Amino acid sequence: MKVMIDLNVILDVFQERHPYYHSSASVISKIFNKKLLGLLPSHAITTIYYITSKYSGKQNAAEAIDWILANFDIAEADKTSFLRARTMEINDFEDGVVATLAELKNCDFIITRNISDFKKSQVKALTPEEFLNMQTT
């Protein structure tokens, strides 16, 4: 199974944001253990570096990026994907890009805490909890 991971799920883990940490970490663990193919949108990489560097230092940010690159496939955004995102009926442009990349990369789901932002997405969005519950049933 292939899933697009929204930035908020990764940040839940890196920043240990409670009460979201446990379920987000469980999804990421499935990717780390190769039970799931995880993709991140390319624009998330620079955002993760910026936020991690700001709050934890450049060394931790570099290590975080190295870990991401070793464990995730990266969905690259190009002009066509940005144009497609602009035409989607999704209010947040960044979410439109995530939805577009998930569609182009044939993802089964988008894992996000903001499922309402992806109602118009061609790829179904699930919260980490919903995804984990689906895996156990």
C-alpha cells in the first residue's frame, strides 16, 4: 500500500505533539519497517528542515532530512502539478498540491489530521487513527 503523508503527521512525530504523537508515530513506524510505502511531497522537505532547524538546531535538522530521505519516497512537484493544484476545489493551495501529488503517484490514501481539507481530493484522506483502525480490521 502506498500513502502520501501530510506535513502535519511528520511534525507530530518530530515535535512530539500530543495528543497526536502516538498515532502519527505508529503510521511512520509502518513506513520505517517497510510495511507501507510512504511518500512525502517535495515541498515538505524544506519546511521540515526550516522548522526543525529553528527549534532543534541545524544538526538535528540535517539528521531529520537524512532520515526522511532514507525512509520515504519523495513526490516531486513540477509546473504541471502546481497548475493542477490551482484548478482543484481545495481551499488551501498547499493541500491542493498534496492531493495532486497523491493522485499522480497513485497513492491509496492521504494520511493527515486535516481530512476536511481534502474532501475534494481524488485520493481519500484518513487521519492516522482512521488509517490504523482500518489496518486492524
